Amino acid sequence: MNITPRTSDSYLFLGLALIVASINPFSLEISASQEVAKFSFDMMLVWGAGLMGIWLARFMYNKGGRSFSSFLDFNYKTRGLVLSWLIGGALLTYWYIPGPFEASVTNAGARVLQVVSFTVAGLLSGIGWDAMTKVWKSITIFAVFSMMATMAEIFLEMGSYYAVDVYKPYSVSQLVETSYFLFAMAFVPSTYYMVKILKDLDIF
């Protein structure tokens, strides 16, 4: 995909806007009491950092230099999967394990560390995205929304059927509400990108 300097700069500014919107004091205060808000702002943070990562990849490519070239060469050889799927995915997954998740809500230091981790994960994923083929981009987006649907199912079963508060300090009712939100967010995109993957592979 050809990215003009003007388009690349728009990624930077939009990414910064999403990051500021997700980590400003007002958003952080809402996130501490509303689980659905925390998930929403976390997603905004990662998406915003991801857009900045795409801009950063273009910047490094245009800037040149031996270290930049070596890094980008590694990224392109691995199709961006090491940066986005392995490293970025591991960082995101860690903070949604119940223990670290609870700490990120109740402990200010853990929350700062989570924000930094999500920003790094987004940046690396954006750089990785720039090196992906069309098929892998479609698979990546499909995987993201599919995982949202999977988490929604887990939340719904735990909250409705077993009344287990998996992600403290939020209530069980908020767990159920968040599950419906994730289902709504994931349903249409997952279907769309499943079809797109088949088209990109010339199967459909």
C-alpha cells in the first residue's frame, strides 16, 4: 500500500488523538468504575498506538540508516508477525489475565505499566502491520474481532450462568454488560473479514 507523507501524518495525528482520549484523567476515572469503559479505552489506546506504529514504520523507511534498515529487514522477513502477533499479542494477553487485570484497576503503578505496555504493543503491531501481506492483514483483523467474541462468550457464561466475578473489582452485572458490548463490536467485523480472507486467498 502506498502511503503519501500527508496520509502518513494523518495516522500520527489520529493515533495521538486516540491515545490522549484513552489515557486522560477523565477517561481513567471512568475506567476505574466501569468495566465496559476500561475495555473501550484500552482498545482506543492500542488502536491509536497502532496508527502511530504505521507512521513510525514509514518514518524509519524514509529516514534510512543501518539500524533502521536492519530492523525493517527483520520485520519484512517475518511478515510483521513477530512484532504484532508474538510480542504485541503477548503484552495484551498478559494484562487480561485476571490477576494483572485487577492490579491495573486498583493499583496506580500497575495501571501506568499497563498503559506503557499497551502503547508499546500498539506501536510494534503497527510497525508489523506495515510489513504484512493483504492476506495476513485480513487474518489479523479477523483474529482480533474473533477474540473479542470469544472473550464475550466467556464473560457471559461466567456472569450469567455461574455468577463468577472473573475480572474484579467490577461487579458480575458489569461483566455481563461488557460481554454484550464485545459481541456487538465483534459480530459484523468478524463476518466481513472472514469473507475478505477467502477473497484475498482467491477461494471465494
